[in-house]
Amino acid sequence: MPHAEAKPPAAAPAPQAPPVRRHQLLGVRTPAPEAWRVPLAVVPLLILLAAWAVASYGGFVSRFFLPSPTDVLDGLVQLIVDQGLLKAVGVSSLRILAAFALSVAVAFPLGVLMGSFDAFNRAFDPIVAPLRYMPITAFIPLLILWFGIYEKQKIAFLFLGTFVFLLPVVVDAVRAVPEELVSTAFTLGATRRQVVLTVLVPAALPQIFDSFRVMNAIAWTYVILAEFVNPQQGIGYLLNLAQQHSKPEWSLAGIAVVGVIGLVTDFCIAAANRLLFRWREQE
């Protein structure tokens, strides 16, 4: 009797991965559902404002320690009409722009050299690296001694505060350029100068430009400290004036103005980054 040909055992079905939800509210690194984005941004803010209003209007906290929302709005109007808030914003902005331009003028070429050539990095890193760990505010007495108490001191302080953070970003951005790009450029006959200017710098620019958002935040933080020295003009002067006259509503209004300016300038820098480096989003 002929034997029936043995059939190979059927392969076990491969385990199927559980269905992946496209939108999870608390998913790890997954975008929040579109319907939740506005509530997530607005509701916490409304809760904070409600708690502030209850604490101040309800008498739970003295208005001297926590002015009410209407007190802060009145203080904002007083700062604009009576204390020249808009002019103060302009003065502080010019100081930040001057210091930031000086910081970029020094940190950018030095960072490119340090990121491109190890010899430059070994020569300058022992000098600039410790600055990142030093409290910048501790330099104020020295800057007063060196530059006086007027504009030079304020700009020098802002320059130092932004320079020590910008330089490492430039160095890291240049070093992060893929080695394949450099090797390809040398293979095609490019010189060292051409590799630096046409390969390393263009490839590093998006990351460097994006770091300007952090530098912007640092500058608006430090400008208040800079203007506390011999306060005569600027946002720091108005905040110092609020302290002298025991006007907490002025202080909160001034702080809110600085926050709004920071958000607006941050948005502008981010928009410029997307406009200038559209190719990065297409990678």
C-alpha cells in the first residue's frame, strides 16, 4: 500500500502587532489629537487666571502682595501713559540688538574655527569653556570697573551673557555636520577653505540660527539685571522704579510685557528659520 506523502506542518501564523492608534492624548512622542490642542493650551491658562482672581478679589491674599488682574491692567496703562513704557521697550531692545550682534560677530567665526580645526579648539577651549560654569552676574562689579556704569557696561554684560552660550552651539553645530559631506567635498577637489565655507557653514547654519531663540530668551532675562545698574532708561529702570515706589502692579505689568516681547520675538525667529531653511523641513 503506497504511503501517503507527508505534508510539511503549516507555519504558525505570525503574531500581529496590536493596532497603533494614530492619535493618543498621552502617547509617547505622538502628537496630541487636533481637537485637544486648543483646550490643552487654553484651559490651564484660564485655571491660573481664575485662581489669581479668586485669591486677589476674594481677599485671600493682600493686593499689596498679589495685585488683582484689574490692578495690573491699570498699572500697565500708567506705565504706558506716565512712565514711557514704549520708549523703555525700545531702549532695552536696542541694547539687546547691539550686544547680540557683537556676540554673533565674535562667537560665529571663532566657533566655526573651533568646530572645523582641532588645533583651534585645543587652543581656545581651555579659555572659554570655564566661562560656561561661571555666574555671569558675578562679572558685574568688574564690568563696572572696566566700562563704567553707562551703556558700555550694559552692552558688555549682555554680550558676555549671550556669548558664553552661543559659542558652544556654533562649535557643536559645525561638528555635527556628517563626515560624508566633508569627504565628498575633498574627493571632488575642494580646498580646506571651500569645505569650511561651502559645506560646514551652510550645513550648520540651521541649528545655529535655531539657537538664537534661546539666546533671545537669555538676553531678555539679563537685560533686566544690566539695567538695574545706574537705572535711567529701559525695562529694568521701570521695574526698579516699581520697587522704589512699592508698586507691585507695575512690577507684574512690566514682567508680563517682557514675557510678551519674548514670545513675539521667539515666534519671529522661528518663522525666519523656517523661511530661510525650508530644505531642512523637506529632509
